[in-house]
Amino acid sequence: MPMQGALAAICLGFAATIASATAVTEDTLTDVQMKALDLSLEEYHNKEHVHNAFKVASIQETMETEFSQGTFVRLQFALVQTTCSKNQWQKKDCKTTKRSRRQNCITCFKIEPESLEVVSQYVDCLPEQLLRPEREEARRERCNEVKIARETGLGFPGSFSFSRTKSAP
């Protein structure tokens, strides 16, 4: 019986995680997450192959972690094509096209907390139908590089002092 209770708790936790992941909106993003999203959209619209504006259709995942050299932010979101030109991507009243192209985006930023200056970044958007497991793995690796940018020791909060303490006689 205890095993069934544990399994039920895991299932409920998983369902709660899914529910919270689908409830993410731009209004609920922190300042640092919003900055990362804005920078991502700006970078995407500066690409030569982009002709129309895209807007955020949904935010699937957000993660924010404090490190000694800045705040690491990871966002996964979907973009949908609009009728506006790419120069008008900040307009809120752009309508989606009838057969809108959708992009799956992942963005990782390391941002200094006080100045909000970017320490390191990675932005990758591609058509949803082209997302493959090997691409997802490459994305994870690149985000890990952003996460450890400028970190000392093992790259995690407190790891430098732990590694120094551990190696001390």
C-alpha cells in the first residue's frame, strides 16, 4: 500500500508541474526573465531570413537560478507568425496569419543582477516540425555553457568555497 501512495503522490506532483507549466504568461515573468524574452525576440527579428513579425504564442518553461556571477535564465516558448513586418515586432495588435508558421525557441541568458547586463547568451528558434532529440541535446549543452559562464570552482553557488575547504589541509 505505501508504494501506491507514493505513486499517487508522484502522479499528482507531475500533474501539478504540467498545470503550472501551461499557466506561464508574460505577465508572470520576473524582470530578468522578461529581459531575456525581449532580447530573444529582438535577436530573432534581426535575422535576415525573417520577414514577418512573430509574437509569443505560449511559454512552456521558465527557469531562473542565482549564481555568483549572475542570474541564469532559461525560457522555452513558441512563436507564431503575424501579418506585421519584422520591423513592427513590438506592436501588440499584430494579427496572426491564416497559416501561421510556428517556431520552437529556447533561450538561455546569464545576466548580472544589478546592471541587467548580459554575461552570456544562447538563442535558438526553429520550425516546430524540425525539432529532433539530437537538437534538444545540443540545446541543453549550449545552455549549460551559458549557465557556467564566468563561474569559478565547479560553476555552482557555493561550490568554490566548498572545493577550497575540501582541498585545505
